Amino acid sequence: MNLFKKYKKFFQFVFLVVAGFIIFLAGANQYHMQWWPFGYGYFAHVDVDEIVPEPQQTKISSIFGTQDLQVRDLPFNDKYPTGPFEILAEKHFLFITKCGDVYFTKLNEAGDMEITKQGDRLSKGSLTETQGEADSRDDDLVYCKELAGVKDSLLADNILYVAYTTWDSENNGARLAVSAFELDVESAELTYRRDIFISHPAVKEPFLGHQVGGKLVLGADDKTMFLSVGDFSKPQGVQDPSTSLGKMIKINLRDFSSEVYASGLRSPSGGLYFDRESNELWETEHGPKGGDEINLIKPGKNYGWPLVSYGTLYEREGMGNYYGNKYNSHENFEKPAFVFIPSVGVGAIAKYPKTGKNEYWENGFFVAGMAANTLLYMRKEGERLLYAEPVLNDYRIRVLKIDKNGRFFMKTDNDQFLWTE
């Protein structure tokens, strides 16, 4: 007894060490951790798949409210500038890469994006196979070189319209084309049906593929579509009414006729949005050095490129002497609704719907600033845009969609997908 009392503190210490070691072993066994100090393999049944990292999250943070976002990497790689996506159903999506590869995907229970089927690359399929091997250009339907490639898609009534650059071998130049593909969601297949529109003339190399435009949107009804066509970095053709360059095209999906709706555009490659409540067509446009624009496109109006701009020339453009009369002006031409100086690399645009969730965001636009790696909230009053509030940073957003419930879906140029649960 005297011995125990004499060494009481020592026995307490030993007891604590033994108890701690037992707890360590129990915890390691329970949670499958490999911190055993004498090497791996002691807990042979460790399953690394069960060690799941915390889901990556971010949020849209505005002074008028916040919105939580999930962030995941896409299970495939796309090239810059990356291609579009469509929402097929709850947590099911269709992605098309810049070069025309097709991926049917879904968000699984863990919240990760997984491929359910990789479809065939966009082609005209059997419709061209009968023409003989010499004339078949299935693999070359999309002209995917440098900054050219698939520019946008639009899903309506199980028809997927795709805008892309294509090569005209006969005229040795590139064109912007829109083709219709029938979508079979159950079998996850796309079947080519017909060409809807092709720009003119064929533009010879060199040209800038990120200035071809190619954004699509439905108009006042599901049988009217708008297509933006850029200047291909050939501004001398924009004010020429005999070309498609620098024009907004209105396409009748009943008979596939088309007409020039507006003109004077430079690089309408950012975004296109038609507001059916106000019957307004909104377009985002890359300007020259400075002078990124958001335009309210009106029928018959001329937006001035290359004669006027609030921006100025890049050094590479100075040799052409095609533009330089009206810097920092839009005199005698339709003025933009908003101008970004310096440029933000203006991208996709979408209106926040009336959901009752956030009355302060309603009737306003969310706009991507790709060069600035920023998402902006822009307040709209009448035909004016009053300000641009940065609400999300560090993401170069290429595609932005907001559904009728106010949920956000975004794809970045870094192969990331952001969405609202």
C-alpha cells in the first residue's frame, strides 16, 4: 500500500499512456486512418475511397444577398475557349467541347460530375457517308484551330442547334455555321438534321477565331432565333451590307429564312439574352482596347464598328488604318447601354427571374467578366444599366445559365462546373 502511494503519480501516468494508446488504436481502426507509426499495412482493410474530402464550395456575395455554390471539376478536358452545355433534366447535362466532342453527364450522389456516355464527335454522319470517301468531311465538320471551334448551343423541342466555325474548302476560308441536331435523351444520341445558317463570305486565314461571334438565343417565341456574327478580325466587311460580318441575324425556324436584324458589331462572342417580359434583346461584345460593351439590340440599328468606339486600338490593329476617326465616341451611331473601361472580357449574360427569393436581384443581370475572373451583378432600370457589382471572383466563367427558380449553373475555362443545389 505504501508502495502504491509512493509511486501514485507514476502509476497514473502509465495508466494515461496505456489508455491513450488503446483509444488511438480504436480510432485508427474505426476511421481507417493510416497514422500507424511503424509503417502502412497494419490496418489492411483501409479503403482510400472512403476518405472523402470536404466538398468545395463558394458563394455569390452581393450587398443585396448571397447564394451558395457547389464547385466541381469536370470529368473531361476542354480547350480554350471552351464549349457550351445544356441542362437536360434535374442534375443531367450535355456538354460540347470546343472541338465538337459530346459528353452526356450527371451529378452523382456525392455531388461529383460523372460521364454517363461519351457521344460521337459532331458530324453529319450517314448523310455524308453516301457521298463517297473523297467528299466526306465528317471529322472536319467543326473547324477547330487556334481560337476557332464550337461557339454555342441552344436546345429547343429536342432539337439542339449548334453554332461553330467550319471550313469551306471550295472557297478556302472559314465560315460561321448553325446546324440542327435531333437529341434523343434516352439513348443519349445526337443526329444531324440540317444546316440552318452559314455566314458569308468565307474568310481566309489569318483571322481571329474568338471574334467570329456565334451566340444563340430564342426570341419572342420558340420559332424565332437570333445569331450574333462577329467581324472575324476583318473589320472592313462590317459596314458592307452584302456580308454577314458584324451583324445580328434573325432566323425563322419555321422556314429557316434569315435576315439582318442589326449591324456594326465587332466581337459579339460573350453572350446573348432575350427578355420575353420586355421583348428586349441584350448582347455583350468584346471591344478593342477598352470599350467592352453591353448593347440593347434594336431592329435596323447600327452600333458603329469599326467607325466609332469608346475603346481604342490594340497595337496589332494600328497598321490597318481602318479605325481611328472617332475614339471615345459613338457619334451618329447607336450607343451602348454600358461600357467597361478597362475591358473586363465581357462574357455570358443572364437575367435573374422573379422567384420571390431575392427581390433586389430581380430585373437585374448577372454578367461574366472573363478577363477579370469575375461575375458581376448589374442593375437594370428601363433601358439603362446603372452599375456593375463584383459578386464572385477567381472564376473565368464561359457559360452562365439561371433557371426559372433562380438556380445558377456555370462552366469555366478551367474545366470547372459551379451550380446551386
